[in-house]
Amino acid sequence: MTDPGEKRILKLGVTGGIGSGKTSVCRVFSVLGIPVFSADNEAREVMDIDTSIMLRINTITGKNLYSSGSLDRSELAKLIFNNSRLLEKVNSLVHPVVFSRFREWVKRQDAPYVIMEAAILFESGADKIVDRIMTVVAPVEQRIERVIRRNMLTSDQVMERMRNQLDDEIRIQRSDYVVRNSENDMIIPAILKIHGELLQQVNKSN
């Protein structure tokens, strides 16, 4: 799970389907002083600045998705969300670079534990480079509403993205912790409880 030369620090993977509110949950951990690495933001950056990956994305898709000077994300989304093999190919280019960046980032942290926030934690294989996993869940209707408001997508487009992600039940089975984030749930007490448990684990292992 961990490279021999890698700094020994507990790593919590935080995942959840689109619109589940995992970023809001991670913000609470940030307030508690826990560093958060956003795999999704890093992946976006890699696709914007890594010239070898940019060229390979064009080759794989058969289109120049950088003709405007930056990645045409809506066109890429259209292509990959309707073609699982293409999605897999793009992911296999980007994920190893993101994982490498995560390992380097961990070495620079000074905290009891760190978080990797990743929408496709299991699908990308990132679950193998963290020690504990937390899934954030919310009712499907609320998730759709959140994403429509945030990303200006139609409900059909949101459902399409959901179909490309694991079901909550599968994520829950493979997770150590679950945070329920519906409009009626109090997430802060749940997060504080998990935070306390993780600190105990860290203290025991030191």
C-alpha cells in the first residue's frame, strides 16, 4: 500500500457520487487542520499543463480538444461519458500522474493525517494508496438538484454522469466510514466523531 521510502502518515480517502457534497465535508476537515488533496482538481490541472498528456488526449479522442488554447471540457465530457473505453483510456493517462503528485504532496505535510478527495477513488485505483476510506452519500434527487444548480447541466446529463460512477451501496461496502449528507443530516457531529477516531488511531500507532 505504501512505498518503503514514503513518509508514514495516515491517509484518508474521501469519495462520493457527483453532488453528494464530499467537497463540503472536506472543507470541515480543512477547518480542523487536516490537509486536503483534491484528486479531481489535480487531474484538471494535469490535463491543462502536461503537454505529453494533452497530445495523447487528442490522439485518443481523434480530435484537437485544445484548439482554443485550453481543453474543451464540455466536448471531452460528451465524448467520454458516452464511451466507457475512451473514458478508461483518458483515466489511465491521468491517474498515474495524479497519484505521483499525491505522494509528493504527502511528503510535504505535517499533520496527524491527510485526505485525498476523489470522485472516482475506487474506479481509479486510488483506494490502494490510502489507509482508510470514507464515503459521502446523499439522496439521488438532492444530488441531481445540487449538480444542476452548480454545473448548469440538465437532469439527463447529471444522470449520465451518475451512471458512469459506482453505486453508493458498493462504495459503502468498501468504506470504513460513511457520512450522510442530505438536507436533514447534521454532518459536523459525524465528521467530528470520525476525526476523533482517526486521531486515536494515529496516536496508537506512534
